[in-house]
Amino acid sequence: MSADHFSSAEHRAIPFDNSYARLPPAFYERAQAAPAPSPRILRINDALARQLQIDPAFLNSAAGLAILSGNSTAAGSEPIAQAYAGHQFGNFVPQLGDGRALLLGEVVAADGKRFDLQLKGSGPTRFSRRGDGRAALGPVIREYIVSEAMAALGIPTTRSLAAVLTGETVRRERMLPGAVLTRVASSHLRVGTFQYFAARGDVQNLRVLADYATARHYPAARSSPDPYLALFDAVVAALANLTARWMLVGFIHGVLNTDNTSIAGETIDYGPCAFMDAYDPGKVFSSIDQYGRYAFANQPAIMKWNMARLAEALLPLIADGGDKAVEAANASIARFNDHYEQAYVGGLRQKLGLSREMDGDLALGNELLAIMAESQVDFNLTFRRLSETADPNRDAEVRSLFVDPAAFDAWANRWRERLALEDGSAEARSAGMRRVNPLFIPRNHRIEAAIRDAENGRYETFNELMDVLAHPYDDRAEFAAYANAPVPEEEVQQTFCGT
């Protein structure tokens, strides 16, 4: 794309430098947030603000609050609601779009990377489809907690810059406090954004979008003989890697529709998401996923399916729209499995303390997962305790998790035979395993407790949980209870999207 979409911004409290708003009008609707009657700051992400070259003190000021609540428009901001389409649970909807969100603009971080700033829950837009456009406090807290936990885990994700109480109530299954989240993303370009123009046969704007996405996210693709195929290849690789990272920590997205799939390779749209406690490959948390389409074990296949939908949208551009387009796109889709397996098996080796690549490593990992599923043991706690077993005398800490400890013992014997082929000390291996097997994850019952307290005006639970999750791999005795799996009466079986 041409360079005039990207330019330097003059000094402002929030240094906006907007490029998407300079694309053709078909890409968005210019809009304004609905006013919040009595806004109040719940939390500001000071570290992220500084990374974005925004003064946290400004965000905490009255002027900052007015912007974060949607009550005023910052200098340089150009609020827009983005247009996109999407497959929702396999059914194509030709027009979705930002029904309760506004892209305020973009900022360039200290490292030169460009980020979107978006308000979520800021009121209705043309794309709202009869929704109220508002967000309840619970979903805002859930996204803030989980997105920031994912960032601390090192998994590509959107971020949360601020959570603001609006001072009003919103109607869901009951009346709930309202809130607005300020979300930060590498972009909000989705598979559904490409589908929006492809469904309309608008090849001109499809090309504009693809050129923009390439320049913003995958500039190396521009020098390829077929830049649009190279763009698709890059997205396939990024999302295969992302999906593998989810699977290695027991994360379930919940609603992996094409409109919730970021071509930037980031986790986006934290609705009915959850981290597994007891390991179950068929686990579903989302209250609206009645048939298990987005169950934990289905996520790689669903992401590959979403890549096929992106390929369909890009076909008019690949190979100049010629006969070879389908063949080239199918070859790229086929490589999804290779990208995924490389990332997943490599990550599984790290979790098991294996640095050398040897045949049978995946089978060894799968054997452990099979006995974990049979005993319904906690996913992350098992791997974390396994990290502490440099000394076989500490096996009791992990084997006690299993209904049939003998099954674990048999597997552990095979594991130690494999470890004997590794170099380095057992202590160094355990330290390496602790760096990839988190002690603290955003457990569902902890999130629900934070939401319940916040709905009753108590925010200490939320703030302490954020402090714990900021260091997921570190042993901290004062927070030891946060590592524990829920007792049966604490277990959360369903999560909700909040719209």
C-alpha cells in the first residue's frame, strides 16, 4: 500500500497517528460514543500506557477519564466503527461490524510498532443489530484479566489499557453495572474483514485491504512474486503457531468465529473464554456452543477451517485470480498442519524438559495427556508439579493428582528413560520447565470471584488477581493459594459472552 496511510503524529496527550481512517469509506462508519453518565476509573494499565508513549498520569486525570469513557474525543482521534462479516458457528453473516466498539485511532509505540486503541462497550453503531452497544462490568473484567494474563504468559494477544465504570446499568439476564474497556491491538483486521468485501464482489477494496494488511503486518510479503499468496502464507503460519500456544496452556477461546480471528496472529475477542482446570479434550465452556464446535481439542481444526475461509476471500487476488489460485491456496492451507505440529511438539518438549528432538516425543506427551484425561487431573498444575521432579523423591507431589497413581508411575518411568538421553543437570532442566509451565493462570473461579466482588463495589479481589497473574511463572509463597485448582463447589462449568 502507499506510504501516505502512515505518517508521524504531532505531540498530543495521546499521540494518534491514524491510517485505517484514511482508507475508503466502505471500510467503516464514522461514529461517536454514547455518553457515560458518571464515569469512574476502575484500572489503568500504567506499564502498557508507557509502552504506547502515553503518560499514565494523563489517563488517570479528568481529561483522560473523559476520553476512556467516550465522553470526549481526544485531539487526533477519529472514532470509527469497522465493517466486517464472518462465519458464526459455521453460518455466514455478510454484515457484522463493530456493534459496540469504536476504533479511536492508532498510536506508535516506543519500539516503532503500530497499535489500535479501541473502546469496547461505548454504545450502539450502525452495525449493532438492535443491541444496546454497552458492556456489563463482568465481561470487561474478564477480558482485562485474561488478555493481560495471556500477555504475561508470552502468548500473542490484544491488551487492556483501561477499564472504566460508566455509572449506569445495562440489562442482560439482570441489571448489571456498565463499563467500558480500552483495548489495544496490533490491528483489528479479521478474517471477516476480508470476507466482507469478498462477499460483495468488491475486488478493488479487497485489494486495498490486502495491501494495507501486508504493509502493516507482513511487509516482507510485498517483495514476493505473488504478494497476496505470501500474505496468506504468513497469516496461516502465525495462526497455526497461536493455536499451538493455546493448546499448550489449556486455553479455550470459546467462540472461534472468523470475525473473531485476527490476521495479525493475536488472540482477540475474549468472550466466553476459559482456561481448563481438569484436563478434558472435549471441554466446552461457552454457554452458546451447544454442539461443541469450539471444544478444546477442536481448535486446531477450526482455525484451519477459518484459514480456508480466508483463502476463499483472497482467491480473486492470488495468482492474479487465475486458475492456479485454488491450487496455490490449498497448498498453503495444507501447510497449516506442519506449522501447528512444529510449534506444538516443540512446546510440548519444553514442557516435558526435553531439549533434543527425538522420535517418540509426541507419543510420550500424548501418553501423559491420555492418563491425565482418564483421571481428570488439573492441566496446568500437573505440568507445573512435573517441573519440580528433578528429584524422583518428589514424584508424590504430582502422582497424588491421579486417581490411578500407578498409571503415572509407569509413564514417569518411560519419561525418565527419555530424560537420560538429555544433556545438562536435572536442576537446570527443572528450571527450564518452570519457565514454560505456569504456576498461576486466570482460573475461572478466581475470575468469577473478582466479578462478583466488583459488581458489589469491591475491587480488591480484581486488583490482587491482576498482580498475581503478572508473574505467572514465579513462585511466590504469599500467593500460593492462587495456584490451586478449584474445589468441586468452586468449579465454573459455563462462561457467557456478555452481549
